[in-house]
Amino acid sequence: MTFRTLYLAARKRLAQAGVEEPGFDAAALAEKFLGLDRPALAVRGQESPPPQAEARFWEAVCQRAERRPLQYILGQWPFMGLSLEVGEGVLVPREDTAVVVEALAARLQEQGVPDPVGLDLCAGTGAAALGLCNLLPGAQGICVELDPVALGYLKKNLGRCPACRLQALQGDVLDPETAQGLARPGGWDFLLSNPPYIARGELPGLQPEVQREPALALDGGEDGLDFYRAIAWHWVPLLRPGGLLALEIGETQAQAVWRLLESQGLEELRVYKDWAGLDRALVGARGSC
């Protein structure tokens, strides 16, 4: 079987399995397991792969056809110019999260804060905090993650970026004592979070791939707002006056989260949309009182 026929067979298999972008996924697996990107596939399409490489590629295709997330199969995934380690037990980094990271970076720059210090809550792979450090090299802080498996990925990713002044800490964002233990004299410049925000009843209707991601990173409680309430009640008081809170939100949650934050004294609230035009991030500043 040639590279071309193998790629076409993989694309067909993934399409039949209901994978949304079978061509993209087949090409990504070909690059990983056959060592050929799309241009190389075109140039070397009539050549035959080594038997061992073909077997590894087809095994990966079968896993993807069973709806194992592509990111888990590849073991790494790009995010904002970074390559992050991912796998079972940690939330997959998504482009949507770049919206909240970029919004926070812009607001910190508006404030003229050169070396902001803050917290990344529900940090997962560390994508949000690392992305912020990529935009603002002077940024530093602590990444808080509860799940021990996700914490392992977080530590690996922070270790791959030694220039980023970030620390990993195991802690429960829903626990007020965890928040109290991270109080800082003068307050933090920012709080950043992509928390679990899917309403519990909606979890069974998610894509098969998403259902294979950790429920702990998806389940936002009965109404999807449990973590927003905890952050507003227990973590916002840790901000300095004028300190910024930046949250990723579900596309229908802007009004509910806005009201919650406003009730806790957040000011200058702004909603930011993703590339599909959907509400995806909310950023506000702690008031002076």
C-alpha cells in the first residue's frame, strides 16, 4: 500500500466513523506516525511506507475511529505558539481559550502592568497561564489544579517552559480554605480561569471525544455556574483594587456570570467573542471598595 492509498483509506475510515474533519485528522496522524506532512504526502504519495510505520499509523487510525481524541493519540497539541503535552486525564487545549488569554493580556497592557503576578485557577495543562506568559514574558504566578493526573501534565508543561515564572500547586478551587491559603499581601494583579462550565445534564449529549475527557474538567454543576460562584465569592477578594478577573465562559452564560461578578463588586466588565462570534470570555476589574 502506498502513502497515498493509506492516507485515503484512513480518511475514509474516519469519515465512516463520524469524525468531523477526517482529512485533517488523517493528515495529522500521517505526519506523526509516517513522518509525512501534507506536502510530503503529495510528493512521495506513490512510495510505500515501512511495514512497522504502516502498522503504527493504522493502529492510531483505529483509535481515532473509536473516537479517542486526536490530541491524546498525538500526545502533544499546539496552543498559542506552544506545544503542550496532553493525554488521558487532562482537558484538551482549545483555541477558544486563547480568547480569554488575549483579552487579559490586552487589559493588563491597558493598565500598564509590566510584570503582572496572578493565579491560573483550574489550570489543567497550563495552557492559559503559559499562553499569557507567551504574550507577556514578565507575567508570573501560580497554577492551581486539583486532579493529580492533570497536575502531572501541568508540571511537565511548565517544565518545558523554564523561562515562564510559573509554579504548579494542587488545590481545590471550590474550597474557600484553598483560596485563603493563597492570599497575597497587596493582592494579585490577575485571576485567570477556564473552569468547568458545562451543566451536568448536558454532559451525556457531548461529542464522543469530549466525553472521553475528564468529567472533573467539564462538570460545572447543575447549572454550570458552580465554579463561577466559587471564584466570585472566594477568589475575587484576593485581587488588588483594580486587579483583573478573566474567565472563559460558555456561549450562553455571559449574562448570568456578568450579574454574579457585578454583585461581587467587579467593574469595567467586558464580554469577548470567539472566532465564531459567540460569547467566550468575560473580563472585569475589582472595584476600589
